[in-house]
Amino acid sequence: MNTSVHEKPGTGATPTTNATPTTNATPITNAHPDTLYSQFLHASSLSITPLGTIYITDQDAGKIHSFSLPDHTQSSFGNFGSGPGQFGSPVQIDATNGLKIYIADRGNRRIQLYDRTFQQLSSIQFEHLQDILPAKICVRPTGDLYVYNERSHELIQMDDRGHVRSITDLSRYEIREVTSIASTKNEILLFDRSQQFIHRFNPDGIYIGFTQTPENTLSIRIFQNRIILLHQDGVYETTSTQLRSKTPLVSFPPSISVPFRVDASAPQPVTDFGLTSDAVYLLTTTSLIRIPYDS
């Protein structure tokens, strides 16, 4: 096992991500959100494949839900336990290109890997690591897996066979929390919502620098090589060098707020979001909501 800890560089770094904002989407002024499903116990993460299948972790039900586009046909898989097809607490999912589906099973302290028919391919148990608590994951096209260990506040890099390549101590860079992880062609991005910073690492876990996001940014995604921000008043794309300059893809109308409210008496915090070519999908603790782009 190779372990590497990197010293914190100076704070004058500038972003070098490959975001190339080119979109024909325009702001929504009269959006009509469509609630596709509202029976999750505690939905925590969402991943959308290039063909449009949506996968969702419901951590309090021990289940993985899938929704097939365009008809949004729903199915579910899994239950509580520690065997194949079982979960202690599935908190994060990365469905990659749809052929391999990675699930962070926080309750069982492992990463499970399935194919698209939910046949288990492997289970990463972290046998040689102490105090492992996988909370966030991100898979690069190369097959490298990045795991945020919530217990030790470390970023673990693994190859496509589950072997540890590097471990980075995030406390050395004054990263307070890891709200979300995303991957560009050349970088791994860790978003710290408490500080409104995107911290940037190269694929080997070496720290590059950080960039400040607009105030009230809640999460980030990479979609079609662009950095996408979930903001309290909408969803925006940004340029690679000016994250504070943002172009709206969806502007939430007055009927929507974040935390999203299904009705006036039931606030539903948004836990994740994703995009397709024609819509933004918001995930709350109980519901999956589709908001189309303005046509």
C-alpha cells in the first residue's frame, strides 16, 4: 500500500479545470416541477448514467432505486444486512457509464460494486485500513476510485482492482467537510460547503489549490465537462476560471426554495442533484423532482 501525505501549498492557486460552458439552456421563469417519486425514507445520493437511468440510495431503507427514462419506470433492489445485495447504510452511489455501479455502504464499512442487472461484481472491504467509514465516492473514467473516509478525514485513491494507491490527509489543507466529490479530465474536485471552496487535486491526490464558489452554493457536479453548481436559488454552470461568474440553467421560481418545500409545512432538504440533456433532477430526503429546462 502506498501512502502519501502532501503539504499545503500557497493560497494563490487558480483553477485549471476543463469546464467549457456551451449550453443553449435558458433560465426558467415559470418552472413546473414534477415530483416523480415521494416515498423514500431518507434518500441521500443520486447518479444518472449517460443513457438516462437514475440510481438513488435510500439509506434508511437499505435500498437502491432506479428510474428508467423517458418513462421513469421505477424499480428497487436490496435490503438491510451484510451479505451480497444487502446494505448497512447505502449513502453514496456512482453509476459511472451504467456498466459498473459503485455504492458506498457506510453501515458495513465497504464499497460494493454491481453490474446494471444488480449482480454483485465485488466488494471492497478495506481490510488493511483502520477506522474506515466511506461517506463519499467518485469514479474516474480510468477506473480509479476515490473514497472520502469520514472517520479519518482522508481521501483514499484506489485502482480498478480495489488496491490502495494513495491516502491524503485533508486536514493539512484546512478542509472542514467534504460535501461532494466530482472529477474532471485532469482533476478531482472536493467541495467544502462550510467554507464555500472547491479544493482541487490531481489524479494522484496531490493538492493543486482551491477556488471560492458563489455564496450559498450547496453542491457541485460535473456534467459534459462543465462545472455545475447547485445554488439556493437555482442551478448554474460556470467557467473554468471564474466560478463567481455563473450562467443559469434553472432559476427556481418563488414556489421553490432550497431546502425544497413540498408544501409550506414540510421542508424537504435537497440531498443531491443531477442533470440530463433536458432537465435538472433534485433529490430530497423523500422525493425525486424533475425540473425541465425552458424550451
